[in-house]
Amino acid sequence: MNDGRHRARFRHCLTVLSGALLPGVAQAHVKWFCGPIDASIPPAALRQVLSPLFFACLAGFTALVAVGGGCDALLARVVPASREGERRSVVVDLVVRLGLAVYAVCLWRNLAVVLWADDATGSVLTPEMVNRAHWIGLLQLAIAGMVLVPRLSLPAAAGLLTLFAIGVARFGPFYMIDYMFFVGLAIYVALGQPALRHQYRLASWRVSILTGGLSLSLMWTAVEKFLFPQWTIAVLLHHPGITAGFPFPFVATIAGFVEFSLSFYLLVGRAVLVRVAAVLLAGVFVMAMPEFGMVDVVGHIPVLIILVATLLQGETRLQQTLRGRAAGPWASSGAVLIRYLAVLAILMLLYYGLHALSVWAEGKAVPLNQFSLASVRPSRS
């Protein structure tokens, strides 16, 4: 009798997890699809976030992360760590540069503009950063050309940082934390300048900077799903089919943990697990594209090229440094578990603190984000 109940619960858990990985549920940037937001609205109170559902999901995903860390340590005895080589670096560099060039052309051609921005003339860096001057379009086109020429790596990186700075000026530094991976891309490109690439040891951290920037950005947006569930729910209201019949708040919480856990593995995984995390994250983004259309296709090009670079490179100095010296399965499980809980707690506290600081500094809602989604209430599909 008890065995039957356990099997039923196990099947239910598998159903929940598969539902969480449905196309679009765990896609990162819900701001692209939920409409303009009021950045001055505070996140949900901590007592609301730390609900029984949250703790149940936390227990389940913490266990999965710990088991994954132990299995990763066992597999490391069979699968050797990735070694940096000139041929691999050339392939990774080609993927990143071509992907950035395509993305810059898409920005120039206005192919990444949110659907709710009817009066927009284009996007600056991401789909919801709408309205731009003519010179920004020329800069985007120039970046597309410069990034393909290694000797123009520094000007190309400066162009990317200029677009990011425009986002900071228009939306505020707190808002742009979502997109820190663009800074990582700019640093990666800059360190590809021939004079820098062969002269400084920092150049050997190029892929680490890419992977680390993306991982932190995705974990940050995952935390947003806990603190601003109404943003995810607003998307689910328009796409109820991807919930698999589960309540909206439940799906939002599960999606946040799926995204956070896979992104965390990008930081600590060995040769196998870091690639598994990259493949699963890329799969979620790709499967979401038919549901969410061209904005999702174009907007996630930078994310996908970083994931492909991570897949090609595998383990880097970043993972070795953050994982620590734990080598055995049990030690690795414990180390990963502690780091997982610590990173989650730190990012949640940082989100509350930096949001309050940004609202205090601005004194008003960020321009162009004047509408509020506060009226969206958790409900069932």
C-alpha cells in the first residue's frame, strides 16, 4: 500500500518537473511579454515569498542539485576535464562573433521589438528597450561589422558597452542587472584583440567570463519569478496551455527553481554537468520560440551563443574556482548544496536591497515603464 503511494508521488513529481520544462514556462525574460512595468513597485514581502510551496520546491531542488553534484564527481573519474586548446578557442570565438554580428544586424533591422510598443522605432539592446535615435541604428550596424574583425575587437566591445550604458541611462542600473551577460560579451570580445589575447593571462578567462555573466543574469531573473510572480502570471494568462493545468503560482515557482538550478550548474559543474546544464537551458529557450515568436527568437540569440560556447568549452577555471577542492561524491554533494543555498539567499537579499536603493535613488518610476502589473493576481488557469 505504501509502495503504491510512493510510486504515485514519484510519478506526480515527474509530471510536475516535465510540466516545468514545457516550452516558455522557464524562459528568462518575462518582461518582454508581460507589457510595460512600473519599476518602483516593491517586490513581494519575504513572508509571502517564503511560502510552504517555496520551501517544498526548495527542498526538492536542493536534493536534486546535491545528487547532481555527487554524480558529477563520479563521472569526472571517467570523463576527463576539458582542456583549452587553440582549435577549440578558434571555434568558440567564431561562434560568439558570428552570433553577435547576427544579433546586431537584427537590432539594426528592428527585428527585436516588443509587440506592445506600437510607437517604437526600434530596440536599443533588448526587445523592451524601445525607441532609439538614428545614430544608435548606425552603431548597431557598425558593431555587426567590427565584431567580425579581431583587430577591431576593442571598438566592437566599446560599441556593446555604449548600448548597455544607454540602457542604464534610460532604465537605471538596477534594471540592467538582468542583462549583465552583455558586459561579459563585451569583455570577451575586447580580450580577443590580438595584442591582448596573447599578452595577458586574463585572456584565458574569456569563456569563464561569458559563462559566469550569463549564469548570474539567469539566476537573477529566476529570483524575479519568486519576488515578482505577477510578471510570470501575466505571461501565463496569455499562454495558459503551457501550464499543463497546474495553478499559475505553482508554475511560476517551479519555473524559477528550474531556471535557477540549471544556471547554478553553469557555475559549479564539471565537464559533464556544465554541458548538460547548457544543453537543457538552450533546449528550454529553443522550445519556447514557436510559442513566443520572433521577439523570443531574436532576443535570446546572445543567450544561446553563450550557451553554445559553454557547451563547446565545458569546464573552465570558473567552475574549478567556485566549486572548491571537494573531489569525492559525498564531499561534492555537500559543497554544491551549501553553495546553492548560499547563492540563492544572497541573490534574494541583494534583490530586495538593490531594488529599495534604486527606488530611493530614482525617486520615481523609471521612464517608459509607467504601467503597473500590480493588479494581476495569482489565479488558476
